Amino acid sequence: MKFETFKAGVWRQRYQYKSFEPAPVNHEWVWEDATINILLESANRALGELNAFSLIVPDIDLFIEMHVVKEAQTSSRIEGTQTGINEALMSEEQIQPEKRDDWREVRNYIDAVNMSIAELKNLPLSNRLLKRTHEILLSGVRGEHKQPGDFRTSQNWIGGSSLADAVFIPPHPDGVQDLMSDLEAFWHNEEIVVPHLIRVAISHYQFETLHPFLDGNGRIGRLMVPLYLVSHGLLAKPSLYLSDFFERNRTSYYDALMRVRVSNDLIHWVRFFLRGVAETATKGRDVFRQVLVLRTEVEHSVLALGKRAANARALLNLLYRKPVVSAADIETALSVSTPTANALIRDFEWLGILKEITGQQRGRAYAFEHYLRLFFS
């Protein structure tokens, strides 16, 4: 299929509405647009540099956890979930009751990411894995009654309050399973010659157009990108998440997807996607570089604590993974007494590493703000 002559699908009359029935994607793809080749080269180079950093940074999994938290918070924010980054890193009892529903959605996303990445060791990227991820995403939150873990069996829509005024109506549920099977086959079809970043660009468009679940399609569709890259060996670690790019360019993102459906303009979407990969990978590489500099600085500063330096280094390792902590968190994670935990907090406040963020006398939380700014600036 040539990008320039691509037909995205057809509108089919249903009872009182028309659904969009997209064309299958599991076939060869070619293009004449030279800009795509330039953008593909740039995106691959940036992705390779990001991957190189993820292979050389010591204890990289500590910092990958922050990438996951950022992805969860940002991807959920696109869907209207209002949880700040400090809140996302707190325990449930520290969250105000009226904010706990949103907090649980973000934490579910974190659990879903961690589970799906771990499962890639045993299970390839597949509809089975996406369903399992979806089930975790919707567990015990809004959407828990919308067939978690299963493709939809009823019609959904995007935008508007009903089918009558929807911005876009995805395919009829009768065709979802076959189209998702076609998409899964596309991920693993070694008989066609299509670069991986082109495949994942097409796959994200197709998934969001199919909208195969009743809820959570945006989050699962965005998570599918790092799952694909890790599954196919383009990344050793799940260090690239596009939600931040999509959120900052939200209007352009939705417009680019709709432009394919309405005008068959797949070229515009692929260009947009490749720019997003290049920009996000470059930003991620720079964050890893800054993490290494900060790590050297703070680990040097704790040497001033003398005999307490060993516990201080253990606390630093906790903070790289969990940069918002309470005294109780430190007690549990480091297996130290309450006085020792409080003494460590005072030391880290004195060194400028931790800052109290609640302003309360009870239930205090402390943030590693310099570290957080690297990921959320």
C-alpha cells in the first residue's frame, strides 16, 4: 500500500448513525514522500542514543520507574484525571479523600505499565497482553463496569454526548476482533519490509481508530508504543513515552488522527509521529545525562555525614525510585528506627536534598525536588 494513494476506510450506515470501518493494515507499505525518510532517520538516531544511555547508566531501573510515573500521570491527565506529580508519588492515606479516585487511576496505570513490561519476557506484544493490561487499568476505578479486559461488544464514540452528536464513531463492534487480529499480525509479520517506527506509527493510528475497548483506549494506545519498541528490541528498557509530547500538542495530535480518517492523509500523521519520537527520545537522553550529574553531586554531598553516610546512600537509592517520601516510608524501606529515619530527613533537609511539601505537623511528606524537576520541567 502506498501512503499517497491510501484509503483509510469507509463510512457505513448503521441505525441512525454512520460508523467508520477502517482498512486492514497488515500488508506492505511504501511512500514517495522524502520528508518521511529524513524524519525516520532522525527518530532512529535519537532512539538509539536514548537506548545507549539506558544501557550505560548504573541502576537504570531506579530511574525508569520515574519515567513510568511521569507517563502514568501525563497519560491520565490527557483523559481528564487531575492528579499532581507529588500526589502520584504519595501513598493513598496521604491523599485527600476527594482526590483518591483520580489517584487510583494513575496508580492503576503505573501497575499496568509495570505488569505489561514484565510480561514481555514471557509473552510477545499481543491482544492477549493488551487485554490483561486493560483489566488492571480499569480495576476498581471509573470504567470498572465497562468490560475491563475485553474488547467491546457495543458501539462507542469519541466526542459529543451521544452517537447523535459524536465527533467520530469507530467501527461497529462486530468487526473489532478481526481488525485487532489483523493489527496483531502486522506487529509480527516478518514477510513485509516496513521499518519498525513506521509500523508503530500506523499501529497507533489504527488502534485509536478501532477504539477496541469501551474505556481506556487512549492510555492503552499510548502504552502500546513502548511495548512495541521493547518487544522488538529497539529499546532495552521502557524509556520512551509519547504522552508528554501528545499532551503538549494535544490539538495537533487529535487533528492528525482525524485527518487520516477524513482525508486519507497518512503522511501527515506519520510525520507528526516521527517528530514526536525524535523530540521525546532526545529529551529522555538529556534527562539521563542530567540524572548522572545530579547523582554525582548528591552522592558526594552525603559523604559529609560521616558514619551516617551508609544509611544516607541507601536513602538516595530509595529517592531515585520514590522521590516523595514520609518518615514511615524510610523506616520500612531502610529497616531503621523512627529516630534514625527522622535524623536522616533532617540531614537531607540540611543538605538541600529534601524539602517538606505538605506544611503540616502530621503526615508530613518530603520531596527530592531537584530530581523531580529533571523529569517534570
